[in-house]
Amino acid sequence: MTEQKTETGVEERIERALDICRPYLHADGGDVEIVSVREGGVVELHFRGTCAVCPMSGLTLRAGIERAILRFVPEIRRVESV
């Protein structure tokens, strides 16, 4: 039962980090959503809207979104786009 609460806490903190990034994504007609949090601290995200086809989405993922998530959720090791 404790493990489930911890997992929920991780996802909530990831969402808080994404909420910081979303205004910038929304300004360009895009968004991002959590697909999964895998064992080993890997977060899988899915870009939506214009972010899904933007050639700069990789940079946005690493320089913006991943940095924000790692700051809020230090147990996360990597963020991937799927």
C-alpha cells in the first residue's frame, strides 16, 4: 500500500513540473502528457498538438521539461518522448 502512495506522489510531482512548462507549450499550440513512469526512474511523455511535429521538441524535452521534472522529482533518471 505504501508503494502505491509513493507512485502517486511521483506522478503528482511530475504533473506539477509539467504544469510549469505547459504555458510555454500551450503558447505554441502544443501540450504534453504522461504515458508512464517505468521502473528505474524513466518517465515516458507524449507530445500533443504542434509539439508532436515540431523539430525542436527534442530540445524542449531535454532543456525544459526534463530539467523541470528532475528538479521536482530527483528520483527520476531520464525523460523520454514516445
